[in-house]
Amino acid sequence: MPKIRATMNRWQRIGEHVIDEHDGDVCQEGGTPELRVSRDGDELHVSFVGRWRLDSDLPPADAAVDQLRSSPLPGAVRIDASELGAWDSGLLTRLVAIRRAAIAAGVRFDGHGLPQGIARLLDLAFAVEAREDARRERTSPGLLVRTGETTLEVWNDLHALLRFLGGVWLSARRFARGRARYLKSNLVLHIQEAGVEAYPIVSLLSFLIGMIFAFVGVMQLRPFGAGIYTADLVAVAMIREMAPIMTAIIMAGRTGAAYAAEIGTMKVNEEIDALTTLGLDPIDFLVTPRMIALVLMIPLLSIYASFMGIMGGMSVALVMLDVGLVQYVQQTIAAVGFNSLFGGLFKSVVYGALVALAGCQQGMACGDSAMAVGQATTRAVVMSIVLIVVSAAILTVIYINLGI
């Protein structure tokens, strides 16, 4: 440590002298930078010519380094800077490379031809030798190590998720008993953000999806004279499956990600710690209102999305098929039963809870940096979509077994 501290002090003193002594040299322009290498008997002459600044196209030191690695080796390396113009660290990097090659080859390095400031900085660069064990070596872990690390990571994530689920369950019980402490104005705001403000994007996508389903149905059923059953296809598909899952995915990217970003930013700014200090449960104050908002609004949005999808399918069928408006509506009403309506609504409730759960859990598990907020937002969207798809498959199998 004393040696390193003395070297740093020496660096500072030399740097001050270099600035004072070579302030004028740095302002010199000089010509195009050149590196000239020649042999004179047993000596290797390396000449630096022109303006050696980083903003110039500096030649590499490969020509001199190659001479120091080939045989026969020179007895000494002599540096000539008589035609040197303005310089900066770009020159020093070449000199360091040449001197290192000379040391590795056992060749004497003669830098007396360098200006005093450059010579001092070059000597300072080699004043303290780098420790061989100072640089960390990168090792690639084996398959077994990576498998174990991944298993532990998944286990820790599952443990954190179960703890969060337990906290949400206790908070829901407090909310049902009227003991949860939260702002009612926040609940109304979250309902508005998850409901009315999501209508435009849900309307557009649902209408287009309905048109796509109707177009596919018309093209497949019309050759068999069963084009009217396009109404059944669009209505059942939208109400039972597509409207709930499509609305949930839209809300995962729109609202679930926003929840993760909002709560994650609050954690970075230590606002969640402030809530705990004030005696407020963060889950009661932040998570429960958001979950209630999505559980209430996604079923309503799903019903609206089903209606818009049916309208989109109707617009295509009326143009491509020889059917009237009344006939299409009657066929749609006949195709939609209570089982389809109940199945779609129940799925939308489950999807809403999963989207809110993923967004809030990732926000609460966010790290303490701005990068962690972005990562939490990404994980929230991915986690929401995975949970939606998995739950959709599970509920579909259950519905088939129950005859729903």
C-alpha cells in the first residue's frame, strides 16, 4: 500500500509538471501521424512523426512489435521523437505496447529521444508491475452447476411468490371485513384506468379479431353451404375463449406492466419503506386496490370485447354471405348458451387476478435501481402471459370434463 500511494502521488506531481511544460506542445498541429521502423545494425529505430492525437487516424504499433518478436532480435530499441507534433494518450498507448514487447523479448528500451513529459508518464506506467493474480479469470460453469443454480433460483422465486400470495390472502380478508387501510380514491382511479381507459384498444382489437374469425369461417363453411354457421363460430369463440384471453393479454401488457413499474419505482424511491414506517401495510395500500380493480373490470371488458368481436364478424358475414341482419342475430343468440357465457366470465375473473398478481408481485420484488424497474416490468408481462396460457389450458380441461 505505501508503494502504491507513493506512486499515485508521483503520478499527480508529474501530471502537473507535464501540463505546465507541454501545454504549448499539445497545441502544435503537426502533420499526418506516421510510425517509421528501421534497423541500424543491432538497434531498432522507431520514429514517431506528425500529430499523434486520438482524433487522428493513428497507425498501430504492430510493425515495431513484430520486429521484437522475430529473429534475429535487435539488441536495443531506440525511440526518436524529433519530428513529433501534438500528442496525447494515443501516443502513450503505442509506446507502452512497444516497451512491453521489448521487455518480453529481453531487449533494452531506450527512450531518451522522447520529450521529458512523455518519458515520465511512460516510466510511471511501468513503475508498479501488475500482479499476476489480480485479474479475475472467467470460468464457464458446468452443466450440473448451471442446473443447480437455476433450480435454486426457481425455488427462491416460488417461495417468494407463495409468501406474497399469503400476504394477498390476508389482505383480502381484511378488505372483506373493512379493516384494510387504503385510499378509496386510489381504488376508483385504478378502476378507471383498468376499465374506461382500456376501451379503445380493446374495441379495436376485438373488432378485428371478430372479422378475422368470420373471414376464416366464411371461407371454410361456404363451400359446404353452411356459411350461416359462421355466426356460431364467431360468437362461441369470442365469448368462451378469445375475448377473455385476448383482453387479459392486452391488460397484462397495458396495466400489469404499469403496476410493476409503479410499485417498483416506489420501492426504488423507498416509498414502500415509508409506508411501513407509517404503520401501513404495503399490500393493503398498494396491491389489494389494484387486484380488485382488475378482477372487477376484466370480466366487463371481456363482455364488451365479445360484443365487439361479434359485431366485427357480423360486418364480414353480411358482406360475404347472402344473409340478413335479423337472421345473423338470431343464429348468434341460438349459438350462445349459458355454459359459454359462464365459462368465459369465470375465465376472465381468473385472468384478471393472475395479471394483477404478477404485476404487483414483480413490483414488490423489484431491486433498488432503475434497471431493476425495467426488468421487473418485463418479468411481469412474461409471467402474466405464461400464467394466462397455463390457466386457460387447465380450465379448458376442467370444462370438458364437467361438460361446460
